[in-house]
Amino acid sequence: MYVAVKGGEAAIANAHSLLADRRRGDRSVPALRLDQIVEQLALGVDRVMSEGSLYDRELAALAIVQARGDMIEAIFLVRAYRTTLPRFGYSKPIDTGAMLVERRVSATYKDLPGGQLLGPTFDYTHRLLDPELAAGADVAEPLQRETEAQAMPRVSAILAREGLIEPDGEMPQDHVPGDITREPLEFPMARDIRLQALSRGDEGFLLALGYSTQRGYARNHPFVGEIRIGEVELELDVPELPFAAPLGTVRVTECQMVNQFKGSAKAPPQFTRGYGLVFGQSERKAMAMALCDRALRASELGEDIVAAAQDEEFVISHSDNVQATGFVEHLKLPHYVDFQAELDLVRRMRAEYEARENPTRVEEKREAAE
Amino acid sequence: MRGQEARDQAERKAAMATLAQSSGDDIVRLWNEAGLPSQAELLRGPETGLVTLRGRIGGGGAPFNVGEATVTRATVRLPSGQVGHCYALGRDKQKAKLAAIADALWQDPARRAEIETRLIVPLRSALATAQEKRRAETAATKVDFFTMVRGED
């Protein structure tokens, strides 16, 4: 017999209004505005855009407020929203070489065309909490320095001149870039699809895997060839215009990781590369992505697969925090019927076990019961 | 003739790029100051959708999909017949409609100069100023390496 159980509607409605109340908090404290979040929690907004896989600052800020600052919940909200919109098309590939650079550093070359530009970085800060910030002190305008606009070629292009580094990753001529938002994941997968998954992957997960490669689980001797952050122009080919429609600019972070490689049966000794490209100013994520991209190229480069970071199916299947949170968090939803069935099963197994281990006691029990 | 056509297209694209990069508020303000006409038949939109942003492996290799961005588009027809388009990042429908009208007016040889001088030139100069400020602020964080002289003489 199947008995449907209903209930909890009032409890759910009341829980949601309690959530709204707690989200707003003390009414004597001014409510947050979205522009305050966009301006002052910009890197949190960037993380939600990158892992939500949707470039829209205001929507990411709204998601952060709605989620009470729970980043994975905010990312979930953004992912859900993007499924409601029609798709206009695929942009032309962005040109990171033509970026309006706001930060650009290289750990492999001290003097390189365009120079080392630190930009708005946490590096070299002392990580001391700043009481003046708590008091809301005024902030001085940043200094400016007059310079000629200088071309800033990617470091990979400089290294390529010596022929000791592999070229930018090419795919076969007729290859159409895969899209994980349209087709289900299939393993093994091409590098372009892997990069799409990594770009929206969870920062913490990719960071831990990248770290594991540095600690010796699939060690791959990385150097930061270059990190650059800045705005690039976006264009879209549309049938109604005789040229690509200019859409405006987006801020991205690019990481070129350069890895020493002693050679294998498949490739000669050279520098190999890992690549990271992420929405917004998301340097740690771009670096982690580049480390994972390189580790996941193990079979392409003829390396032994010995560690988690090299296992494509393991990494890509678990990198999406919306999928991960969905499956983990579903465990708290009612499983009453499943559990009753399991309870019944365990009772029977326990009875059989006891009958086997201790036949006399079971016999005594039965007699006592009678 | 082909040269002229190519130049026109490049100028039209540059005007559309300026409109796409400018804020809706700036466009509305200049629009009202110049008293530009906002009557036009909406042929499509304004509507918001997604464009999937592509990068290249290693920066210059094969294309791959990075993620999506919100884009709002509009297509309008002027009473004089010109059809204008706008595609711009974000969800500002008013901006998309005005930018599409601006594109249509730009194609009318009698209105082009007015659109350029009253709308595009001031927007472009504001964008250039902001860009130059950002470049100069970044330049101030450039590392100037120097060599320490060690030991004596």
C-alpha cells in the first residue's frame, strides 16, 4: 500500500518569511544597496560571476544579498537565472593581447615589454587588520604616472621565439568548440571542453588540486609566465550587420603557467603550458585553473597518471560546486520511506546475525517471549 | 567606392562600440541635451539574452567557451526608413533602444554629423579620459628595478 503524506506547507512559508527577516537583519542598520556591493565587494562579485558563469555585476550583487553572503548559494541563483534567458550566440574569441591592462606580472622575466605592473594587489600587504577601515576613514586618490601607451605582448609570445616552449593549444582545423551547457559531459574530453568546465569550477576545489600538484602529487614544476588582469573588447557576429557587433568590454584574468617538462615518448624536453582564463579579477582561481589544466594534459603529453589532479573524470565531475552542493544537500530532504526500508533490512540482518552467532540465546529469548 | 564603403562601416562600428561601452545615464543625458528624436518603430526588442564568451587556449590558440554574459539588443526603424541596431552588454533596455535609434540616425547622411558631434564625440572623449586615468593609475604601480651596489669601491 502506498500512502501519500502531505504537510509542512505552513512551516515552509513561515521559514521563508523568517529567512527574509534574518536576511534583512537589524532594521536600524541601513539596507545594502547593490551598487555598494558591486563597488566595495568587487572580488566577491567577480567570484559569483565566474562560477555562476554569467558576466553581469548587478545580478551577481543581487545574488550575494539574496544568499546572505553564501557564495555557493549565490552562484546557484545566478546559474538558475541564466537558464531563463534566450541565447544570442557565441562571441568572437577575445584578444587578451589587446587588453587594457590593470595588472600584469611575470615570475619568469624581470624586464619584459610593458613591464611589471602590480595594479590593485593584496601582494606585499602585511595582512594586518586595518582599524581605520572600520572607522570609515577617507581614502586618498591613487597616484598617476604619465607614460606612453606601450604594447604588452603575452609572455608566451616572447618565450616562443626561442622555440623551447610549446605553442598555444591548437585543435584540429574542423573542430567546433564544445559547450558543456548544451551537451552532457563525456570522457575523455577535449581540452577546450575541459577549460570551459575549469573556468566555472569551484575555486576552493581547483585551488586544493593545484596545491596537491605542487606538493608532489603529479608534480609539474610550474612558473607563472604571466598573470594579466584587465578589460577586453567583446564582439559578436550577427547576420543583420556587415561587421561584428561591438558589445562593450569585460574584465578577465588570464594566467599563463609555464612548466618544465623533461620529455616523454610523445614529446621532446621543453616548457609546456597550463592556461587559466576567468571572469573578473580572480587571480587565485586563474592560477589554480592553469595548474589543473596542465595536470590534466598528462595523457596528451605521455605522462603517467598517478594523482587525483591528473584524473580528468575525477576532476571535471567534481569541480562544479552547484552540482556538488545539490547532491550533498539533497541528503537533508525527507528520506523517511527509504530509511524505513533500510531500518527493516538492518533489523532482519541483525536478527539473522544473532541467530547465527548465538543460537542458544535466541532460543531462550523466544521461549521467554512465549 | 569600396574604400568609402569600408570607411563608413568602420566609422559606424566605432560609433556602435562607443554607444555599447557608455553608460545608459550618459547616453540619456546627452540625448536630452541635444534634443534628439526618440520616435522610432521597434522592430525587435529591446530584449535581453545571453552571449557565450569565447577565449583562446593559451591566449592565441583554438577557441573555447568561457562563460556567458547578459546582452541586450534592439532594432528600430525611423519614420525616414533607416533601420538601426544595438547589441550591448548588460540589461539596460532604454540604452539599447536609444543606441539603436542613434545607429539608424547615423545612417541618415543628413543626421550623421549631428549624431557624431552631439552624442558620439562627447561619449568617446569621456571614455578616453576614464581609460587614460586607469592607464596612468596602473602605470604608477610599475616596478622600476635598480641594481644595488654591493661591497666597497
